[in-house]
Amino acid sequence: MVKSKIYIIFTKQIKIKNMEINKFIADFLSQLEDVDYSNPITGETCFRDIHVFDSMDALTIIVMIEDEYNVKITGLDIRSSNTFNDIFEIVKNKK
């Protein structure tokens, strides 16, 4: 019986974590135009592969993260990231 409770708690934590990354991806994508939705977009997706990403987009994402998550990231943080998970982890670590 204890194993079941632990499993249920662990499962809920995974779902909550996935919901956080999904919200982050949705917030990120809402800032961009002309996104390629032809393939599923997950945390492992390289954000540069779904959109021609430029410096203006980077500034927009920096402002969105500061407004939505109250975290300041830099252009270097974005340049050093490839996937949504990369940026999401930076945001979580700076919180």
C-alpha cells in the first residue's frame, strides 16, 4: 500500500513538472510569429528549428520571462541554449 502512495505522489510530481514545461513552451511560442507546427513541439525541441530566431525574438523572450516568471535572463543564456528545456532549466535555476 505504501508503494502505491509513493507511486501516485511521484506520478503527480511528473505531471506537474510536465505542465510547467508545457506552459513555458506555450508562453514562449505565443511571443513568436511564423512558427512551424508541422512536428510536435516538446521540451526537447530546438526552438531555432521551428522559427527563424533573431535578436528581436531574443529580446521579446527575455521580456516575457521577466514578466511571466519574474526571472532575468540574458542574451547569453539564450545563445547558450538549444532546446526549450535548456532555457526552462535556466529559468528554474535562477528563480
